[in-house]
Amino acid sequence: MNKWYQTTADNADVSASTSICFARNLVGIPFPSRMSMADRRSVLQKIQAVLSQDRNFRYGRFTQVDLESISKAQAIALAESELISAEMVTDTQGRGVFVSEDESLSIAVNGEDHLLIQSKSAGMQLEKVFGAADELDTFLDRLLPFAFDAQLGYLTQNPFYLGTGMIASLQLHLPALTELGSTGRIAHNLSRLGLTMRGTFGTEPNPKGAWFRLSNQVTMGLSEREALSNLSSMAGQIISHEREMRETLTGRLSVQDTIFRDFGILKNARLISFEEFLKRASAVRLGITAGLIKGIAVSKLDTMIYKAQPATLIFDSGEALTEEECCKLRARMVREGLN
């Protein structure tokens, strides 16, 4: 079965992926910062028991990954895949994650909250992804007592997420707006509207590969539907602006030259770091979506970006690799994918 990031979807030229998370906690158990090890194991067992029941859940079975029993490389790879948080990598005891076969649905257990229910999809598919997350949330809510207050909404360890406990995100590729220096101003304006836009790979003004994550910031006082509507509306404006600027940018001979040079380097490199790959893949992705580079699907390049991350690369190889060996393996993977 293909993973969710290997599929094609609408608006994938700018919005590579959609993610929706619900933070949930169980009644009668302390928040994770105050949990005993017995509490952690109890929560894990409760989730395992619920998901192992034969209830003909339409998303199929979940695979349980016990963080205590896996390698450090696999744990970091899970964090790179955003299936668990970085904190869960440093303290793995009594923690785990349940993942569907295509990795589009997951439940991280005993991270910042007892459960982080997550749904993902390629492209910009907020309604579809919300529907899947909401269905899983409802399924679990029928069998587990979620902590809820009539005035405050879902109770979360971080007061920031009180209310719906929902964070909806779009991963945006914005090379044209980054080149024109517009992303900082856009992020500043979005913060006034209850949204955030931050770099996916690095937090500097020009993050690596021009990748940004656009998310809702307000979880109290708005319904899930209102939050999704706001996010969709602003994302639509950003996507439209990015496409308009791309037409101008890719019409320049100097930009076309950069795209094809980077394409040539990626097709022939023998050693390449993840940072360099992100930079050059960004230009190639722009060339693909502009129609300059033919025969390569955006989803294929996005899968390479996903698989080229350091720990993911090491885990998939099944070996302990030096930095040079990682660069060699990454270069070979990219060459084979682009040729």
C-alpha cells in the first residue's frame, strides 16, 4: 500500500500536505508532566485495548510502536515523520504511537497530552483530513472518557490548546514568495488573524527549501469548522499569490538556468547533504510545477524529501551509517529517482 505522501492531490504544487491533530486527555489521570510510569503504561494499555477490538473500523488496523523497544534512529525517524514529538525521542519510557498502514492516521500516546490524534493527506484537503481525524476522535471518545469542560472545552496540558484542542496545518512550498522577500510580512499579518506561518526546516527568515507550515493558532472561542474556514481562506490567498509570482519568476532566464543546473546536479551527485538536497530540490520542484521539467511527478519528489531526512535514511537502510555514507546513500536514492 502506498503511503499518504506518495499520492497526488489538488493544489499540491503549493500545498504539499494537510495535517489535523486533536489533543485529548483521559479523565482521572494526571497530565503527562505529572504522570507516574504506572500512569503512562495504563494509558498505553487502554489505547491498545480499544484499538484491538474487532469493531470493523473502516481505516483498518493500527500498528503499535513501543518507543522503549525501538532503536534511536527509528525513534528520530518517527519524529522526522511528525508521528511523535522530539520530546518523546529523549524520554521513551511508557510512550508509544499507533499508526495506520498508509501512515495517514496515527495516535501518539503520552507526549504533551495523553493522546495526539493525527490525520494527514497530500495536497490541500482540509475537509477530507478533518473528516478522518474527527471519525477517529469520535470512535475513541465513545470508548474512552476524554477530559472535557462545558466552558473550557477539551482540557489540555498546554492552556494554549484549550477549546477544540485542534491544530490544522498546511505545508506550503513558497519559493517565489521567499525569493521576493514577502514571507516575513505575510507571517506577521497572519499572526493578527489567529494563524501562524513558520519554517518547516529551520526557523530563520528564509527556511531551507522555502518550506513553511501554515496553522491555526486559536483553539478557544472558534468551532473546528470556523477554524478550518479561516485557514482555508487565507491559504487560498497565499497559494494564489505564490502562483502569480511563480509565473513571473520562472519566465526569467536566470531562474530557469538555476532550475536546470540544480536538476543536473541532483541527477549526477555522488554525495549530497540533506541541507543541500532541500535547496536544490526546491528549485527542481518549482521547475516541475512550472512545466519546465517533464516526466517527474511532484509526489515523487516530495517522497524523496520525506525519505532523504537523516534518521529516516539510516533507519530505512537498516545499517549504522557515517555522515559520508548517508550523503552517498541519499545521492544514489535521488539519482535513481530522477533518472
